Amino acid sequence: MAMEEGKPQSYTTRSQDEPSSHTMAAPVLPNDITIELDGVQYLIHPKPSAELEILHLPNDLNAESITALRESDSRHDNSWLPVTVIKSSDRLFPDNPCVPRPYLEDELQKMQELDDVLIDTFTQTIIYLIPSDAAPALTPISSDSKSSRKIRFAKSRHDDELYSAPYFLQGEHLYKAYRLYPDIYGAFISGIFESSPGHYQEIQSNLIPIPSRLYSHQPGSNPQKPLSGMRIAIKDIFHICGLKTGAGSKAYRSLSQPATNTAEAVQALIDAGAVLVGKTKTVSFASGAAAADWTEYECPINPRGDWRLDPDCSSTGSGVAMAGYEWLDFSIGSDSLGSMVGPAAANGVFGLRPTHGLPFPPSAKDGILVSRLLDTVGHFSRNLPGLETLARAWFPGSKLESGIYRGVRRILVHPELTTSYEENEDSIIKDFVLDFERITGLSAENFDLGASALTPPDESTPGMKWSEYLSNTMANIQLYDSYHNSLGFDQQFRDRFNSSPSLEPIVAYKRELARETVSKAMYEDECSRIKKFQECIQTEIMVAGTVMLLPIIGVKPSFIDAQPSMKSLIAEQDARPWTEVLGERGRRWQGFGFRSTAVSVLGGLPCVSFPVGETPYDGKSGTQKKTFKRPINLMIVGAPRSDVALISLVKEIFELANRPLDVKTGSTIY
């Protein structure tokens, strides 16, 4: 509802759960208090940020409004006043006791340029915050403007940390404002906010609470917090203190207790200044699945094209959120078999699968594990500078810096990079390779690692190629590890509910396949194969100065309605095991074969997925056929621990080739 000037607003209570008491002597609000201003919904933080002393100054031009403000103590009548706090500038005291209106107008303009939470309604009432030790013997406002804004002077009673930013005023207490954005693509399990230091709370709706950017120092202003104010979404397999971890499974969520710790990798982002805004959807237990395979939750919608493109997996929600929402700066996913690379490509954004073990080794104390040998955390961004900024904050020990392209000595290109695509897509790929060659001054070498013979040769199988030697390695390791990692959950669920947990068919398939086909001896053999492969690739092939360009899995577009929904199969299923019912439909997601992602996954190497263009395809708009565009991504693999350098390389290639460094949200990337 639109605000009448000078009148406080009514609020709507969404739930009545009482949070813990605040140390300040102030009203603690019911959770999920929302208010609507000029058609925009807001969440009000349940705990006050500060208690003010509203000043009645000599010659105050707004004495009547101050009196009205004091009389509207909302602890009695449940009313609110949206306000903008402007902290006094030191240069105005004591030399210039008059606060010029042009100064205030200039400050407001700067604030609104930086912030999407601060709409005009907040600026109708200004709380000008003066130092607590300042004497209020001053003329409060110059009269060289006809502005109708209400100006109130105040001090903080307890020297609370306040920013020049939008707040809601209730009585003499200020509360932070969160703009509620609708999750139109279904990317999130829930929106979240920090209810108390280090402790988070979710809101049960399809609205995501976004705090003002003005509550944080601006990025770059504090070297210790390079991500200050950056809004980040987290895949729902990582623990966040105070929240349940659902892992895409209703059974797991029902057993889960609110986490008492935040995952180490996530905490590192918070320590760098990042602001967590929500937990994103994942395929159940971070498995592989098509959009049609989702049954317990609705699969997020890929914002690109006609909304029928499969968003890929398992970091589905994180990829979709990055492609869909301008108000989000980064999203965090994980990668076991390609779950960063694939969603980045499907949704046309930039993504990093880091060197295995960076920024922190995978650990069960931090969330859900697929396999310690394969899992990494990763991040998505809509622009290369942002991808680099977060990587630098996350991986401070990177040994290579920008300008790496001058040190590149070898470019390896998989032969399928320029043979697997349609003609118009092929030209997009070739143009990028030509740019790469021109800028580095090198000629790309065709190199098919999978077709290369083992080094050193395997005595029992002379002449064997890597693609044969590792054909089942990714699959068998992730099947064995994910199955054994799940046994504790299964037993706990049976102990509590006296029944077996309900599982997504694709997960039930995985467990049956693991139990029936992967023995401990097979698993140990596959582990030795990974070790052999890493010794070869990290010391002989992917050494410093070498990069490899590869195609992304699933060159052809995949549509969400390309196969019957899993829900229809459930309705038809009889007593047959899922391994028989699903067959190849389930097998395709398990990592069999030596696919392009194996170089990074099995090699433990960093990999960047990046868009190089978009190509037309025939889609639908309602019942009408129409031409849409879908993104084309490539991936580049580098030497171990060269993560930041690899991103810097791609960024510099883009800059020198005059390619766009960022992509848009919505149906097209440019």
C-alpha cells in the first residue's frame, strides 16, 4: 500500500514464533513481519538495530512531525514508519552547524543508485543521525530547497552500529528492512536472513528477503572483507547455523535438526563480508537427474530461451538463480561429476569447479557428501570479474596472478570441440579458439586425452587407453561412496519413524545399482586408478603453462518434456527394482564412460565453464512455435591450484577480444 506522507504503516503478521530476547530493552517482534510499500513487499527484522533519542531542536522546522512521531509509539498501536537514516558527516561539525538540504539530496541520490531496497517511500522521512556527544544547539536544516521531506534529528542511545540506509521506525527503535523478491523460477528451497550474529532463520514462502546493500561497507573499501554486501545463495547440501539441511529430500529434511555450525567454505564467505539470502534447490542427495526425474520438489525453471530447456544438475537451483535474478550476486553449488560445469552451461553463466580440496576439503561435518574423492564446492557468477573476485577471496593461496596468458605455453583442444556441434554453433566455438590463439600467440593442439595410452603403461593391459582404463571409475566411486554415506541416515530414519525413508526413484536406483554391482575390492581398484591418473596428468600433461579447452557434456539442447515424467513412472511401477524400471534413464547420470568432465573430476584440476555465445533453436511460446536462443558454453581446465589464474586468463582473453565480460538475466545472455 502507498504511504500517506507522515503516517505510519500497518504490518501483517505471517507467523507467531517468538525469537529469543534482544539485549536492548525493546520490543522483540513476531517472526516474518511483512509490510507493503507502494506495491513492494518488505520483511522487517524481528530485532531492533538501534534505539534512538529523537531530538526536538531549537527552531526545528519539523517540530509538529516529531511530536506526532513520538505519539505514534507502535508498541501500542502496531504502526511503522519507513525512514532513511543519514549519518552526519564529520565535516559538518562543528564548523558548519547548518545541514544543507542539497547535501541531503545528494546523499539520497547516491544511496538510491547503490541500493534496490531503498525506494522513494523511505526517503519521505529522514533521520539525521548526529554523534552521541554532539550538542543539539544548531539550526537543523537550511531552507534553500522546497523539498517536502520530513527531517528528524536523532542520536543513538547505545552507540549502536548504524548505516546510512533504509530502516523501519517503531517508536524510537530502528529495524532493518528486507525487500522480498518473488522466486519466479522456483530456484530456492527458502529465503533466509541472519536473525542474530552467526545464526540464520528461514522464511516459509516463495519470497527471498534481500537486505539493503547500504547495511554493509561498499566492496573494495575494506581489504579484509572483499565480498562486503555481496548477496549469495547456498546450495541446500551445506550446513548453515540455525537451518535444517534438506539435501533435496523430504525424508532427510524431516530427520534433520537445525545445524549448530556453518560449513567452513560458507563461513569463509561470510567472514569476507558476503550476505546469505537463501538456500537453493538440489537434486536429491546431490545426485544426477533430468528435470523430468524430480518428484518431491518442482525442478527449477531455466530462465533461458522458452523456459523448456533443462537446467541441468545437481546444482540446479544455484545455476537457475544466477541466470534469473539481478538482485543476486553469486550462488554456491557443488560438483562431483560435473554439477558446476553443467548448470553453468545450461543456464548460460560462469562457473568454477575448483582444484579438488579447495577452498576446504569435503567433510561430513559441513554437509552432505557424495564422495570425498570427487566432491568440490564451487561458485556461479554472471560476470568474469565477479567470478575472479570471489575466487580471490576464497582461495588466497593461489600461486598465479593475472597476466598469465603471457606465460601460457601450450593450448590443448579436444577434437570434439569443433566437430560435435551444429554448423552455426561450430562457428561460435571456432571464433573463440581463434581469439585464444591470436591473443596468446600460440597454435592450439588437438589432443584427446582419453585416446592416449596409459603413462606409465599398465603391465597387465599393455596399450590400454585412458578412456578404457577409467571407463567405470567416476561411476563406481560415486556409487560406492554415496551408498555407504547414506547408510547412517537410513538407520536413523528407521529408528525414529519405524519405517524406511521415501526416496526419489533416481536415488533408489543409485543405491540398488551400488549395492548390486560395486564391491569393496572394485572400489579400492578404482581408487588406485584415480591415483595413477592424477600422477600422470598433474606431472606430465596439465603442468603450469598448459590449458585444455573441452566441450561441455550434452552438446545438443535437452528439454524438460523430452521424456515422460518420473511421477508417471511411479504410478505405473510394479514390484520390479528401480534398476530394471529405469535402465539407461538412470544409468546415464552415474558417470559411466570417460566424458569431458573426467579430466577435471578425476584429475583433481580446476575447471571454468564460460559462455562464448548463443544459438537459435525452435521453441514454443504458448501454443505458437517461435525461435529462441540458448547459450553455448565451453570449459577450460588448468594446472592444480591455478584456479584464480585460470579465471584471470579467461577474463583477459575476453577483454582483449572485445567479448562481453558479463551476461544478462532472463531469456538471452546478451
